[in-house]
Amino acid sequence: MVRALLLSGGKGTRLGEDIPKQYLKVNGKMLIEYSMETLLESQEVDSLIIVSDEAFWNVISEALKKQKNKDKFRGFAKPGETRQLSIYNGLLELKRNVSESDWVMIHDAARPCLKGTMIKKMFEASKGTEGVMPVLPMKDTVYMVDESGKLKSLLERKNIVAGQAPELFQFSEYMKANEKMIKNGRMVSINGSTEPAFLAGMNITTIPGDEDNFKITTREDLERFKRMVETG
């Protein structure tokens, strides 16, 4: 079974709005509703937990009432001090009703363009692995620089990729990986969901990502999403 965690605890202050970006409305729907709908309607996803500040639980609950498969929703988890600690809180909530063979899919509410086909491809790629991450190739020439900003070396672009969300992991192994990070005091410095899995030696495979599945961080990103919605 695939258990989904939808992360919606970020503040989104870079957009300069009064509320976090994931609760802004585009075409009558909050950003979080777009990916929430995709996850709930996916045949591969069996349940959903949303990590969110308690102040927004009511508004999310109201939005859930409009969803076809709202019975897949299993509740909320509170955000942590960092993104990875928010994930860990969600894992703890999931732990109450998971089996050894279950998987966890982690996605960001700030990535509203998630497609059901991506979820299906990730699930299909999970056979024989412990994790799956969609990635995008680097289009620019990539260099390594030192602390002063001087060029040190040229990296092989074909071997460099940019990770995307969602990310899919075997639940039991991913839980152990996060517990190890907490024990070692590493949770604050983690940059991405796959980092604990990689550092724990989990077998992670990659699949081609989706250029449209971008994260809304800036005003320009939001405008880009609005144009996508308007043009269908």
C-alpha cells in the first residue's frame, strides 16, 4: 500500500502574502487542493495525511468535503521546525496503521502540477528498489567553486540531476533512516527528503521528472501556474 504525506506547513513568505502560498487561490481553488485532488484520485495511493499548521485544518477540511475520494484522508500531523522534521511528524502519524510492506509518498503542497501519470510511473519503478525519485537533467554547464567563488572544476553535466517531488520510499526503511538522522543530530541540516534515505544506504532509483511539476516559490512561479490553469 502507498501512504501519502502532503507537506503544507511552510510559511511561503517570499511571495509577500498574508497567508502561506499553498492557501492562495487560483481559479477558485487553493494551491494545496490541486495536488490533494491528484493524490486522492490516484489508484496507487491508499491513504493521505496532511502536515499543516493547526490554524489551517478547518479550511483544509472544508476543501476535503469536495473531493471524490475524501475517505482516503486519515488526518493531520503538525509541522516541525524544519521540513524534514515535518516529514518525521507525518511518519509518526502514519506509523499507527502501516505494515512492513507499505510505502510512503512525500509531496509538497507548493507543487500543484502533480500528475496521476507520474504517481503511476513511480509505483511501477519501485519494484526491486527501496525508493524512487523523479529527476530533471541539468541544462546548463555545471561548475564546482571554492569558498571564495573561484572555479575549481567542471562537472560532468550528464551525471548531474535535479531532484523533484514526490518521492517514494519503503516506509519501514525510511523510518529507520530518519530515526538515525535524529539520533546523530543531523535533521536540521537535511536539504531534501531523499537525503536520509541515501545516507542510510537505501537503494534509490530515479525516473524522468516533469518540467511542469515545478515548485511555486516566487511571484513569477505563481503567475506561471495561473497561466497554465487558464490555458488548460
